[in-house]
Amino acid sequence: MSDFGLAKEQIKELVESLNNVEIKNMISHIEKQMRRQLAPSERYDVISFMDKFDASVEDIIKAVDYSIVHKGQRSIKYIEGVLYYSKK
């Protein structure tokens, strides 16, 4: 485990993902909506939602906007729940 709470493999995956402009813009959007910078582990969680829920960047942004704008919830876990139930 690193200082960021991630394994070396996860850090490598996170860095590679952030080279994708679409993913980088999604993370930026989430940080603006949450009014704070995401921790590296939170960034990894958000990016992992793409595989975990077969979610697109657009799906994740919609879940973030719904969670924050409509429900007032700024938790990555809440956003994960929204994605989980939207993909059922």
C-alpha cells in the first residue's frame, strides 16, 4: 500500500486513466460539483465504476449530478449506489 491507500497496480491504472481527456474532464466535473478535490482512492473508485457497472463517463456524470444537485449527497458511496440501482 502506498501513502494514498492504493496498491502500486491501482496507482498505475489511475495514472493511465487520467491520461484520457474524457476521464480527466469527468474527474474535474465531479470535483467542481463536490466542491473539493477527490482523494486518489476516490478517483480510483470513480474510474472503477466504468468496469464495475459497465458505466460510461456520461452515466457517471448523470449519477453525480443526480446525487449532488437533486439529493444533496456528496458521497462517492452514494454515487456508487445510484449507479448500482440504475444498472439493475
